[in-house]
Amino acid sequence: MFDDNYKTIEASTWQGRIDSESNYDTFRWHQWIQPIDLRQKDLAPFTGKLGFAFIGFCCDEGVKRNKGRAGAANGPQNIRRELSNLPCRFTQEVKLFDAGNIYCENSTLEESQELLAKAVEKVLELNLFPIVLGGGHEVAFGHYQGILNHTKKNNAKPNIGIINFDAHFDLRPYPHGGSSGTMFRQIADQCEEQALNYSYFCVGVQKHSNTIDLFKTADRLGAEYILAKDIIDGDSWSLLERFDQFIKGNDHIYMTICADVFSSAFAPGVSATQPLGLEPEKVIKFIKYILKSNKVVSFDIAEVSPRFDQDNTTANLAKVLIFSVIDTLCQGHNLAL
């Protein structure tokens, strides 16, 4: 099922401050995380109340193809380092697992995306909530395939909605192969080929970062979007109504964040910086609202690039976003402390 480009996590990856080795109230994530090997044939589905599994996508080949600034392949390592010292603000019934990394070494981008799809599908089979750490935003194509393959086992025509927080539509044509700017066009074409519903909502779009043709493509495909300026200046209630309408039209939601949706003041370490991007507080408010629908089945964050990340600012932001996801889901299950 997996090849040499799937590797389990090293124990030294998760480490940090220890106040006590026995008092759970002092525990941090690095003391609670458990490694799992998705190649193990005897892995049994998780039977607890709530479990999460991290998967690193150590690849930015799509960014390179898109002529962006490479470096996001090292993002998972830095994000995990920031996550390590987060407090365990959930009951001991909540479990955190690390399912290892997908690499793109001596292989193509497409092969790495296919491998990621297998990993996501396996994690969902194990009854765990996948949190994928990018990597370039090409992570979205493989991630979506994994969700699609899993949901198809129960429904040949699953209705999966994609909510993408991003300054870019990522709907570019791909005559020479996919990239970090083509994933949602690839998914649209796949949905058309398989007679599946294409449901895409892009939040935080910047006019100066997308051509007129991309706006026309979004309209032609029936994609929904909210401009960054309408989030900054708009009324929150009307925006939440937009989310409501989209969520109601889908059975499952895949939520993805490209770190370049944020202002460079909060996210300098990305492939394409946005001086006038969104503020994290507003995005976190939306994330929590979407999660409370109980329809979100998977989450990822992409394009955290340590090479450009002064003081690990962007990785730190990714940490807070992931904490918000887990904390909100724990609250929904009455498992938060």
C-alpha cells in the first residue's frame, strides 16, 4: 500500500517542556502524542470518543511547478515543533496520533499525492480525524482524493464540499501537469468525469492575486467565493449566512487553509506573501463556526515555509489554528477542559 516515500515519525520530533510525568493537568501535546505506522496490517479502528491523526506532506513540487518560492516541504517539521508545547486542554479520552510523513523523493508530484490519498483514506478508516500538515497547497488534491475514496465506500456519489481559505482560487489550467495553483480545477474536472457534485467555496480571495480569467473560471464552475476586502470591511453575520448556505448543501466538508490568505504581518513564511491579507482572529471565528456544523471530516494547512519564516511566526500561527480546530471539536464532544 505504501512505498519508501512514507515514513513513520521519529520519537525525537515531539519534545518539549515537562512539568510533571504523572499529573495530566500539566501535560503538553508532546507527552500525549502516539506514533502509528499506517503500513501495519493489524491496526484496529479507534473506538474511543475522539481521535486525531497528523500526517505530514513534505513536498512542495507543486509550488516549484507554479514558479513559487520553494521551502514548504520543511513545514511539517516546524509546525510539529510548535505544536509540541501546547497544553492538553482536553480529557484523557481524546487521543493524538502521529501517522508520519509523505515525501516526494525520487518520485513525481502525482505519485506523492496518490500516496497522501492512501494515507488519508487509511486514517479515516481508522475512525480518526486527519490533520494534514503541508507542504505546498498541492496537498489539497491528494487530500481530497483520500476523502473521496473513503466516502465512496458508503455512497457512490458522495456530496463533498470544499472550503478553502486562500488568497488564490487555484483554478488554473494544467496542460503540463498539476501544481499548487491547479488543484481545485483538477477536482472540478474529476467531478465532471465521474458525474459528482462539485462544491467549492474559496474564502479570502484577493483581486490583485487572480486574473480575470480565474474569476470567470470560478463563475463558470459554479464556485462560490468571498473577497478578502468583504471579510475585512463586511458584516460578520451576512458572511456566516453564506457559510450556512454552503454547509447545508453538502454532506461532508473538507476544510483547507493556505497560509498566504493571511497578512504577511501574521504569515511572512509563505510561498506568496499578502501585505493586505486577513487577520487570524476573523478566520478562527469562521473555522469554529464551520466546525460546529459537525460536517467537517478533515483539515489541512499548507504553504508554511520555514525558509522565509522569521521567528517561526507562520508556524506559530499554524499551531494556533490547529489548536482551535482540535479544541472546537473537543468542545462539541464535551471533551474540552
